[in-house]
Amino acid sequence: MTMRTRVRGWRWRRSPLRRRCDVLEAWALLAVVVLLAVGAPLAGVAVGRRVYDDARARAATQRAERHLVTAMVVEDAPPAVPSPTGRQPSYPVRVRWSAPGGDSRTGLAQVPAGARRGEHTRIWLDSGGRRVGPPVNASAVWQHTLLAGLFTAGAAVAVVIGVHFAGRRASARRRLAEWERDWERTGPGGGATRPDVRGPFRAWAVERGADGPVAAPPGRGRARNQAWRPSGGPRTV
């Protein structure tokens, strides 16, 4: 039975089996960890703070420009219906109000179910007397801030992970090319009988390449162990 032991942290140790690409992968992994643990949260906080300041300023402007007035309902709303919670829905119906210049205007406004013609309701107007929605409240400001921060942090995580995996794939292709060159130098007959990496050996190498240097592939002698160097940690056989 063959026993294999993975040596952890081998990329940070001096070893004749360690190559330059192994060192670069170690530093790249460290950079990914730092970006995920520190960079992404900081990006989310920075964007959230900016969005919070903008939302607060916009809410203050709306509160200064908008005001409540009394409007009269000019058509009946749909009748109220029994509800287990006792709450009734609201419906858009036509109402009439007076503009700042004294002109009478009409428009749609949400009124409770069962409202009758001639009743009064409260609506928001801007400085020009036009029908608008209520100003943004503190709850909406915080909700917008949290969504922006979370989206930014999530996007940063997705970009970092995507770049990391793309780099690993490029490194794996480069490592396969290095194995071919090594086999040409160390294989029997100076490379005349090197294995076809386009066939089953390629799948064998890729499958084990993520875990580090291993013994020679099945059917090869121990004397050529150093010719086969997938990218993970050294193993003993």
C-alpha cells in the first residue's frame, strides 16, 4: 500500500523542488486572503459611507422643498372589505387641492378603502404645487446604504476570486509545459519516449497538480520523481 503525506507550507520553505511559479502562487494566495479579509470590507464601508452622506443630503433637501396640504376626495374609493388584521388597502383616486398661487388642481392620491367623495386627505406637494411623494426617511436612507455597501463588498469578492482562479489556470498550463521540457531532458532516450501529455497522462497530472510534487506517475520509476512536479505540496512515498 502506498502512503502519501502532504507537507503544508512547502511553498514558503527553501527546497530544490520549489520553483519560481510556486513562490508566485504563494504570494498570490496571501494577497487574495488579505483582499478578501480586509480589502472587500473596506471597499463596502467606503462606498456605504459615501452613499449614506448623499442620501442624507437628498432627504434634507426633500424635507425642505416638500410640504403636506389638505386635499378633498372628488370620487369614491372602492368599498372596504373584511380583513383578519383589520387593516384596509389604499387605492389611487382623484383628489383636488389648492396650489400656492390659489389655483385649484386635481390629481391621483392614495386614500384608504371606503373613502367617500367630499372627505379630506393629506398629500405632499413640492414648492411648485405639484403632487410628489413623501421625503425619504431615515429607514430608507439606512436601507439604501446597507444595500450599496453589501453589493460593493460582494462585487469585490467576486472580482478577486475570479482573478485568482484565472491566474491558477494560467499557472497550471505553464506548469504542464515545464513538465514536458523536464521530461525531454530527463526522460529515457532524451525525450524520445516521453509520455503524451495530450492523452491520459494530462488528466493524471492535472488531477494531482493541485496538491503539489508527488512521486512519478503509475508505471514510472522512482529515479525520475523530480521530472514530475505538480503545483501543491511535496509528498513522501
